[in-house]
Amino acid sequence: MQKTIFATPWLSAAMHRLASRCLRWLGWRVEGEAPAFDKYVLIVAPHTSNWDFPVGLLVAFALRIEGYWMGKNTLFPPVLGGVMRWLGGIPVDRSRSGNLVATMVAAFASQPKLTLVIPPEGTRSRVTRWKTGFYHIAIGAEVPIVLGFIDFGRKTAGIKGVFQPTGDIEADLPRIQAAYAGIAGKNPEQFVAPSEQ
């Protein structure tokens, strides 16, 4: 995996302080703390706006979470693409995403430490069901699922807890989604409440 901004200790420490102050100045509160696991899948919901990225990035700096995230390859043009990778971005060609789960499972196997950040909706648009790639990656890599959130209603973001997947997705998915009841995205009409799924 490409080294990120977190690989430079003094810069990572500076960004931690700057992000914490910036969030306070913007009126945001951070809840929870970075998990102690070396490897995990971090889901972040709701994902309803482009604003999720900057807020999420500030929260990651504040909690000192070195997360890698997947984005469509059009987000990685020359020059800007290098910056996006430095911030943890992994370009994905959605037209050839058939083996994405296997690729990410292999990445977990090859790395001593890895946090993979995934929005379970898979898009900012309203969806009627969460995508399940995050779950299959966690099962294949044998890692826990950490429940991250961004609540624009309360201007609060952070970590809600840890979920150990059992392999029974039909039983596990409703339990994971239930943790997000009452959380408001930037565009709440685009977030499908757990009761609606």
C-alpha cells in the first residue's frame, strides 16, 4: 500500500492538532476512539453528500486513524491523484470491480496493519439496500467491522463500536444497521433508515 500522510510522524501529529481545533471551531464533536486492532474494516454512514469526505478526513486525523478508502478512478487524475493517494485513496475502476472483494482480502493478508474505510451505501445517492462488499471483505480477511458515523443533525462524528461478523449476513446486517438509527446525513432524505431496509 502507498504511504499516506500518516507515515510522516511530525506531519501526522500536526494534522491531529489542526483537525481537532478545526472541528471544534466548526462546532463538531468527536465521539469514541480509534480501535486498538491492527486490521479492520471501518464503515462510515450515512454517506449522502460530498461534505462527508472533508468531515470524515478531519475526524480521522483527530482520532489518528490511518484509513485507506476506495474511490472511482476519475477522482485520481494526474497531480491531484497523487494527493488523493497520499490521503489514503485507492483508485477503483467500477467497470471492472468484479474481484474487488478478493483484491481487498489479499491486501489485508499482505499488510501488517490496514484500516479500510467503506461507506456501506456505496454512493451518495439514495439506495434501497446497503451494498454488502464491506461485510464479505471483513469475513474473507477475518477482521472486525468498526462502526463509524457522521451525524450532521447533532454535528457529531466518530466511532460507535465494533461488530464481529459471524458469517450469517442475514442476521448480522440488520444488527449493524440498527446502530445507525437516528443518525442524520447531510441530505437525510437520501439515507435509508434501518427500519426501511
